[in-house]
Amino acid sequence: MLSKAKVKYIQTLGQKKFRDQEKLFIAEGPKLVKELLETNAVQVTQVYALKEWIIENGKLPGKTETIEITEADLERISQLTTPNKVIAIVRQFDTDNRLLTKGKITLALDTIQDPGNFGSIIRTADWFGVEQIVCSNDCADLYNPKVVQSTMGSIARVKVLYVDLKEWLTAQKDIRIYATVLEGQDITTMKKLHEGIIIIGNESKGISEEILKLANVKITIPKKGKAESLNAAVAVGVVLGWLV
Amino acid sequence: MLSKAKVKYIQTLGQKKFRDQEKLFIAEGPKLVKELLETNAVQVTQVYALKEWIIENGKLPGKTETIEITEADLERISQLTTPNKVIAIVRQFDTDNRLLTKGKITLALDTIQDPGNFGSIIRTADWFGVEQIVCSNDCADLYNPKVVQSTMGSIARVKVLYVDLKEWLTAQKDIRIYATVLEGQDITTMKKLHEGIIIIGNESKGISEEILKLANVKITIPKKGKAESLNAAVAVGVVLGWLV
């Protein structure tokens, strides 16, 4: 059985303050943990797993420590409503605070606060080959367990940078900035993009005025029915589906 | 202050059994409640609201009863983490159990179990003008508070029918059935659809084998990056963005 201190320690990684202090985060469930273990760039420091998971997965490579736990232990350390066999403690990624935007598609997120949406956006970017995302500092935390879970492993492949979005966009030269809004150019009439920054706005307020001013082109997903807006992650999917 | 019995009654509407017994459901927040109040087809029986909401919205039309409540009352009856001014009790919709598929686009959901995803799918359908959805009986409950919230009002406009999906699809004649899978025809090479049934599969398992057999055409969102799959609601967005 895991010691009380150990359980407490893992539980505290649910909080941003402690995660950042320890430079770690938590990932749960066989699918996600497997994907992280298989990604070279990711350092999984410890895996807490039920016996059945350990038997299935054998000895783990490199420096990853495996700790066998009971169902009861798992219940205590899991952040999920339905704990699922295994929890990994993973090192946070190095960020060098710079992104090259030239020749690439970059997503810019303005105040995406719902962890599930944020994770889904990262996963969607990964599907469409978009490798980098800049976020305003008030977006959800990348290492929030709900974000991590909803990226479904894409967290290991998409570079995410937190910035003062206004400042960052202002500093971008010689590159087009697209803003997804309710009344702009119909994306279905546009050519594929090979480079550019695409801004996605907050779930209920859209893109803030000071950010919107920095865009060169306003773009829109044509509406055929009556919904007032689309979910932010769905909007990212439709836009990338058309434009990349 | 609301009576204990009243609070208890509203709280029980969080549970499917009681919702179905009373033929009611709950909707929360100014935006959603406003949209439901403005939709003719929807019957809002009662509105529990803070004084500020009542002043802003004035007398409600028709048979809707308005009950002024305190912040403390709201906390007690709300299903949200952050209660938001107003809660409406709404009559469940009549369903005549039949849908005409001829000349229309119909979504068919196979075991979509996450309430947020399900709600987002309804909202996305509404954006793209898809007016009807059939669901396998093991999909999330339409009146689950999380589903209701994430439809953002589209619940009032999209017809949702629960069926034995295998039986229902088998009974469809003279209409094409499309299944979204990982290896099928690239949707970006297809013409717009004016009629057809589009099947979307479970978040982690995809479309079940017995359902997949009933499809005429397998379709795919081309992948350019490395994510294993897309979120179900995002997939609906991309597919409808291309095909309708």
C-alpha cells in the first residue's frame, strides 16, 4: 500500500502551484500512458500501476520507475471519476519561449479557459499537422489533468507557449494573421494556407477587441442553421479542415 | 427562501429517472434560458431567478411562472459549479418517434456517451442546418444537465430520437448511409451531400461492427499530423463543414 505521504504528494500534483514547483504533471489511463512512454521527447519518471497493467506492459525502458499499486491506492491517487489501471508522473516540457512562425501554421488561443476544449484543440491541431500553439496567459493550464487527458497524447507532440498575446502578435512581422469571427471571409472560398497565424477566441466572448485589431484577415465558418456559435474546439476542426 | 421540499424536487431533476417521470428538465444561465424562452416550440414552466435577472427580463410571456430566489437558494438548486443567475424548468419535447430521412441530412450517433460531446454535436448540427439526429439507446441522455448546457440552446431546434440503431438503419430504404471511419473515402474529394445518414461512432471504440456493416460508404477526414483520432464533436464539425 502506498504511504500517506506518497498519496498526498501525487494528489498535490493536481494543483498548478505544486506541478510547476516540481516541474511534473500527471497522465492517466493505459492509452495515454502508453503513448507518452513511446514518445522519445517525453520523460515519464514514475508509473503507478495495477498488477495487470504491469504484466501486460513488461519492464519499462530507461529511467522510468514502476510501482505496483492496489485498486484502493489507485482510487486515492487518481483524478478521474473512473480510475483506469495506471497513472504516470511525467516531467513538464522544456520551453525555450520562442516559436518560428515563418512557413508554418500557428494557432493563437485568446483566453480558452475550458480544460476539455483546450485539450481537444491541441489534439485537433495534432491531427491536422499544426505543430505549435501560442496561448494568452489566461488560457487553461497545459498540465491541468483534464487538459492532459483530453489531448489524448497529442500533448507530447504539439508545442504550447504561453505569452502576452497582444505583445507577441504585435512582434510578428511579414506573416498573415487570421481571426475567426462571426462575420468575415467565408473559409470555404479561401485557398489552402501554408503559413499564417490563426486566432481562436474565448468560448463565450470571442476574440477580445485589442487582439482582433492585430489581425489582417477576418475569417468565418459559414452558418447554414441557427446555432449562435460553435464550440471552440469544433471551430478549430472546421477551420483547419478547410485551410490546412 | 425556497422550501426544503422545493429544493429537493429541483435537485432530483438532475436524475434521469425523475426527469422522465415528471417529463421535465433543467436549463441554467441567462443565455440558455433566454434562448429557450424565445423559442415557441419550448415550454418553460418555471423560472427561478435572482432579483437582478427578473428586473432585466421583465414579465415573462405566457404560462411561465417566475420565482425570485436568493443567491443561497440558487447555490442549492444549481447543478453548475458556478451558478449563474437563473434556472428554468422546461417541459421535455414530444417525440413522435418517426423521422423522415428523404431529402435531408440525418446524423446517427452510435454510443456517444460523454454529455459534453453529445451537447456539442447537437450544437454543431444546428450550426450546419442538420435538423435531426438519431441516437443508439446507449447514448447520453438528451436531458442530462451537461448535455443541455453544452447544446447552448440548440436543444430546442434539433430533433433527437433514441432508437435501436441497428434496427432503425436496417429499416432505411433508398438512402445512402455514410460511416465516418479512420480509413475510408477522403471527404475533401467528395461532393456536397443533400441527403443521407452520417454515422458517428463512440469516442474511444468508433462505430461498432454490426452498425458499420449497414453503411454504404465509408468516409474519412484526411489526417496530416499524428493524433490517433479526433474528438467526436470535432469530427462532426469537420465532416459537416465539408459535406453539407
